[in-house]
Amino acid sequence: MNYMLKLWDIETGECIHIFEDFDSEVIKVCFSPDGEQIVAATEKNIYIYDLDYDLHFPGWQDWDEGARPYLEIFLALHPKWTEDDFNNILIPDLQNRGYGWLRPEGVRAKLDEIV
């Protein structure tokens, strides 16, 4: 089986790059702090890719209102959320939904504002 990771432009819905040839399913992905690399982890290996200059990284942000529905779903499912829930459920969920550039401290501030 050929495992791959697709990088999407969430504004246009266009796939802008495909990373291929992983040894197994990709379980975690994040941008480097400077936004110039993408790091992907499988159960066996960690892959680091330099992003082409043409790829657009929106820059780190504290919050994006487009992520609000996912925050509200998290609160509905975890009304008495813990720090582990925040770090192991909410943040990865936002990353997997295309909000990987959000700073956890900004997400936390928005969460505290809503609660």
C-alpha cells in the first residue's frame, strides 16, 4: 500500500502538494516553527520535508474564527475537559482539520473566553 500525505490550500480547496512513500499510515503532522518544513510521523519513522518556496504557509496565529465550530464540538463532547484533553484531543483535531498554524496558547485563550 502506498501511504501519502496531501497538503491543501484550505481557502481554495486545492491540493498543492503530495508527499509520498511513507512506510505506514501518517499519525502526526506539524509545521516547523519557521513554517519552512513539514514534519510527518508514522509509527516507525519521522519524515522531514523542506517546503518549496511556492507553498504558502499562513504564518502562526493565535486564532481563526473558522476553527470555532471545532472548538464548540470539543466543548460539547468534553464539558469537563482536562489539560490532557486539550493537548491530545483538541489541538491534534484542529491540526488535522487544517488549522495547524494556530498557536496552542491562542486556542487556550479562545477556549477560556467561550467557557
